[in-house]
Amino acid sequence: MNNIKVSIIIPVYNTSKFLTKCLDSVLNQSLKEVEIILLNDGSMDKSDEICLEYSKKYKNIKYINKKNTGCSDTRNLGIKMAKGEYIAFLDSDDYVEKSMYEVLYNQAYLEKLDIMMCGILYHNLIEKNQYSVSPKRIKKFSDFFLYDILIASPCNKIFKKELILKNNIYFPVNTHQGEDLVFCFKSLSFTTEVKYINKDYYHYQIHGNNSIFDLEKKSGLIISFNEMFRFLNSFSQKYPNKKVLLEIFYKLLTIHVMRGLFVRMVNNKVISDNNYKKYSNIYLNEIKKMEYLRFKEWIIALYYKNLIYLIRRLNLFFIIKKIRGGIKNKK
């Protein structure tokens, strides 16, 4: 295919239950100049059969069935294969609106943007509800770093391929937590040509295989922040006017590590007391080893560890959840 506008990279791992809906959503895009790079990362279910069936039927699908190396390495392979002007990422258990890539590409092309992004609609298939946390508008450039859905996911964005290749931006392969954050942080650091549209074109499905409570995996978040700090060290030397990114980094560190690691263990019906004790100590020990740890962030980590311990001990989780739900309903 000539004149490919967007290369859509889809890593696949044991998502046969959701894969058909995902692929149908990209094949039905109103933007026709797209290529679909479908990468099966050693799935053990029927994903390979589905991928083969679709790749034989549609010429704009490039399919590779490979050994399992993880999502980051698989996405990196997709970046190297991409022929499009822009690159997009789609998780194989999610799906997108029909006009998503046309809207994002047209605005990016007209305004010469390096990154164009949209909102995300979350579908909780377990609790059978849906919600959006997309910001209504962006007031300043630093907001792109601090709104969770704008910095923590590459899937609601298209990236200029030239930006990615020129600056050697890839997903870190030494961790399975926070790698999306690293990729987006680096990408945003190299440009200010970014825009956001307040439309939830991307549909994220929460289901039993999302590994939300994989506590072992969560410690990998610290590895990702170590990677981000190393990047910032070299980046700031080349671009001294962007030292403001360091303060943004510490804000993200507070949100995702000092607070995030402990808050995820607040539900004592899901995380046992033994596991809470075990992993809260593991997290604290890993945080202590951070060469860039400041006293302020250390105190915040201790605060959240003790706060979550208290909430668990007094069985306050469901009371707080009920109160917050009532406030949302009133709004």
C-alpha cells in the first residue's frame, strides 16, 4: 500500500475472546490509508488462528507470529516495521471508534503536530459499568504530563514516526509496569507540537486478565522511573531550558509510586493482610534505593503506607467507596 498515513501496531497475547471486535474496529476505520501490524506474542489460545484468518482476508494486515518476548519488545518490533507517516498503538483486548484515526490524523496533518491524542472510555466488564476520566480541556503544556490518561497510555494517541525514530524512542524491555509511561514521557519531552481532543474515541476494556492486582509486577514501576530519571539526566544537559521536566517527573513519581503502589492495596477483600505487609515493605525498600529520592517524596511514601494500613485495619474501603459513589451520583 502506498501513502500510508497511520500504522496501527497491535500486540496480541491470549486475547482471542476480544480480538475479533478489536480487528473489526480497525478494519472499519473511515481513514482507509492505514496499515495494521498484527504481532502475536506467543499466545497459547486461539489468537493465532484468528490473526491468520484476518491476515489472509485483508491485504493491509501484516502478520507475524513470534515467540513470547513481552509487550514492549513486540511494540518495538512494530515501530521498526511501520511504513506510515504516523504510528498508533492498540491493545488487542480494546477497540476504537470508526472515525478515530481519521479525526486524529487530519488534525495532526493540518496543524503539523507530532502527537495528537483523544480521550478514553473505560468499560468495566466485571462490574458492568463504564466511565470516562478524560479532561475537558488542556490549559497548559505541563497538563499533558500530569493527566493520567494523557501520559500513561500510548493507545489514545498517534505519534509522528519521524519524532520516534529521530530521537530513538522505544519501550523499555526490562520491566512490565510503567513502560507506557516511559514511552509517552520521552515522546512529549522532545516536542511541544501536541494537541488533545475531548472525545472518547478509544475504548479500554477492564476484565479479569488485566492483572490489576499483580503485586509482584507493580514493583517494575520503580524500574520504569529509574529509566525516566536516567533519560532526564542526559536530556537536561542537551536541553537546559527544559529543566522544568524534572519537577514534572517528581510529581509523576508521587502520583504513581509514592501514592499509587500503596493505594492499589487498599481493598482488604482482594489483598490479604500478609500480602499487604510483604509488598508494602518490598516497595519501601525499593523506593529507598532510588538515587534521586528526595526527603519530601520519602515522607509521602510513608504517609500513604500508613494511611492505607489504617483504612484496611478499620475496614473503611467500602464505606469510602460508597460515599464517593454517592457524591458522583449527585453531580
